[in-house]
Amino acid sequence: MKDFFVDKFDYDLQTNKRWIEKVIQQESHVNEFIIKSISHILNVHHIWNSRLLGTLPESGLWDKLPLDFALQFATQNRNVTVSYLEYWDYQTKVDFHDEEGAIMSRDTIDVLYHILNHSNYHRGQISLELRNIGLKVPSFNFITFH
């Protein structure tokens, strides 16, 4: 299972980097929604990493990141997650609170899946927005990753 998730987080990193680089190339034409959405993807990954490790996150859900830092942050997020997978116990629960403040607990495998699913969800939104403003959209199809 570890190898499965390492592969998926490698895909997530490469896709995030491709998107960030494309946005940097077109930065004068992108709007606030696109930059905030990319930042949100990375911030949420960081927040979930912090929850997995029992540490305090250094960024909030919607903090806007400088695009040059976003490339570094994406790599850092992937590396922290993959490092966590080295000692991951499948039966570990992660306790957290949702946006309304309700205390919740989920299996770690669900948290890992959520990080990946959340990224794809927002990349879809970014893709639509890029198309709507007439910019090129990079591919993020998993099936063509390898």
C-alpha cells in the first residue's frame, strides 16, 4: 500500500509543478482565483500533513502563496507525506475538526486519499477558469502520467 501512495503523491507533485510552471508562464494573464486555488491545494496538503504528524500548520486554508514559493512548497508537501508513509500504520486514526468545528476521526488511508482527491477537484476548477479566460490548460490525466 505504501508504494501505491508514493506513486500517487509523485503524480500529485509532478502535476502541481506542471500547473504552477504554466501559471508562472502566463502570470500576467491569470486572475486571483487561479493563484488562490493553487495556493489552497498546497495549503490543504500541508494542513493534512500537519494533522498526520500532530504538528501545527504554518499556513491557513486560503493563504495566498507566492508562485515561486509554491513550487518549493509542493515538493516539501510530497516529501513530508512520503516520509510519513515510511512508518505509517494502516490502523492509525487522525483526529481533527471540520470547518464548522465538529471533532472528527478518520482512518489515515482516508486522509491520504482525501489529499489526492482534493487536489484533483481544485485542479478541475482551475482548468475551467483557465479555459474561460482563454489560456492554455496543462494536462493532468493520471492515466498518461507514467
